[in-house]
Amino acid sequence: MNSEKRVETIAEELLGLFRAGRQAAPCSSRFAGFDAREAYAVAARMRALRAARGERAVGRKIGFTNPTVQAIYGVHGPIWNFMFDTTVRDLAATGGRLDLKGLPEPRLEPEIAFHFASAPRADMSEAELLGSIDWIAHGFEIVQSIFPGWRFTAADSIAAYGLHGAYGPGERRPVAGAQDWIEALKAFAIELRCDDGRVLKGGGANVLGSPLAALRHLLAALETIAPGERVEAGEVVTTGTLTDAPSVSPGQTWSTKLEGIALEGLSLRLE
């Protein structure tokens, strides 16, 4: 099987798993030499397949920016993939609810997201990066694993939509006062709490030192891995989990409390 045909085969299979809510053995165990470059080719092909089905890419998620989470899953650097208009819904529009149906082995990630008024570049200063952003939001991402037991390589996780299942941003805060945001994004703290008693703590420093650092990593990675592929005005980028990513199930309510940043905590009901 030539390279182009193999990418097509993998992309169609993984997209089929996503639509059916099913799992399968990792690509790396079935396709010799499967690596990150091929996985990103699969991601690009899946974007095209989803577009052909009427889904529009609205941004990207960055995964494995939290070193603690990297260690748990044996992934040693951040990854990225696309998010779509079918997977991103403002929490205000959903009544603070997200549906887990069809998402195997779901986990929850509290994150910071940026929305771009103009295209950012990796060589920008932190203040210039903020200048390209028109709003910042705190939200929840539901991640999933189409590979049983969350066992996969980094390449597998890239190909599997970056493990993205759904994303719900909260209130959108306009960016003003760049230096205040720069310091807050590095230093703020977050508490994630479930109504079953679980409490997890984290903060902006857990995401490569700051969500802005995670953004810069994505921009540099795109230049290296996907020349010509760039974050454009109008896109939303989520920057990775601020705490560990706990397993979740329908019926739970999760809430967050943030300190040291001009963003409100959120409440989320899972269905």
C-alpha cells in the first residue's frame, strides 16, 4: 500500500470509529512505521473528509501541554488537531451541559482558549501575540480515546482527532491590558471540583509555563510539520488542560474556581 493510500485508509477508518463511538487497536500496532508526520497527514485528510460531510473547522486544540499528563500517557510533547462547528458549542448556548454520547472513555479538561482577530506568528512577542487575540475564554474540553484503555503512542493520539471530543467555552473576555494578561496567564490558579467529591488543582503554569507558551509551540510546530498551514483570523485555539484530566460519566456536575485572572469559574453538567 503506498503512502497516500495508507493515509486515506487510516483516515476513513478513524473517522468511522468516531462517528460510531467505537474503539479499535492503535494504528501504531497495525501499520508499521506509523509516526507523527504520517499522523498529521491523516489529520489533514480527516479534515477534508469532514468538510465534504458539511463540517467546518473552526479552530484547533493543543494536547499534552501539561507535563504531568504527558507522563501518565507516555507522550513526551504537545500535539494538535482540528476542532469543528459540530464539536464546539458555547456553554451559554447549551445551558451549561455537554453530551458524552458516542465518546468512548471520556475525560474532562479545564482549559484556556484564544480567539484570533488576526493571524498570529511564532516570532511574535507575548504582547504581540495578545494583540492578535480579541477574546480569551475559560472552558471545558471533553477528550476521548478510540483506543481501549487510553493506550497509544503520540502518533496514535494525533491521528485520533488529537483525542478531541467536544469543547464548551464559557464567557468571552475581550483582551485589554496586555501586560496584565501576560502575568495572569502564567500565575493564575484553578480548582476543578466534582459533585462526587473529587477536587483537582492546577493553573496556567502547568501549560508549558503559560497558555501563551502553548500557543507559541503550536505556531512553531505548524511551521515545521505543516508548512503553509497557519492559524488564521477567526479561529479558536484551546491550549491544554490546566489540571489532571479526570475520567467522567453522565450525571456528574463539575465546576471550577479561578484565582488571579479576569475569568469566571464555570459549572458543567454531563449527560
